[in-house]
Amino acid sequence: MQYPLIHPNGTSPQRLLDDYCLAANAVRAAIEAVEMAAPNLRDYYPLEPACWNTAIREHQARMDRLRSVLAELEQLAEYACDWADGKGVPVGR
């Protein structure tokens, strides 16, 4: 993952942290909403049996992608938090 370089002419660590946390909270809300939209067997049983399995696999893939985005945002937030707390060290340097 490419982390931002924290420097005097760039975005402040606190602003980065706030933005990453805001984005992470939005993804958490999306995860909850997508989970509520999970396939229900009663909407698929009139179709071929394979349709239900496909719907479940597709739903799980959506959830996995959202969880992956959340994990990345949490890593970025932790990085920015370290800088905001004065413990930051450039990544990959």
C-alpha cells in the first residue's frame, strides 16, 4: 500500500486521520447495508438450485471487497494516527 508522505507542505496528519476515519465509518455503514441486502432463499427457490449458490457467492464476494477496503482505510488511519501522535516514521524509507 502506498502511504502518503507527511511533510510540512502536505495535508496534516490529523486531517488525514479524520478523513480516513470518516471514510472507514462510511464503509462500515455500507457493510451493514449490504449485509441487510443479503440474498434470501425464498427469493431464489423457484429458480434453478444453482442460482441460490451463485447469489450467495456473489454476496460474499461483495462483502469481502468491502472488508478489504475497510482494512486498508484502517491501516492508513493507524499510519496517520502515529504521525498525529508524533510517533510517525516514513514507511519504506
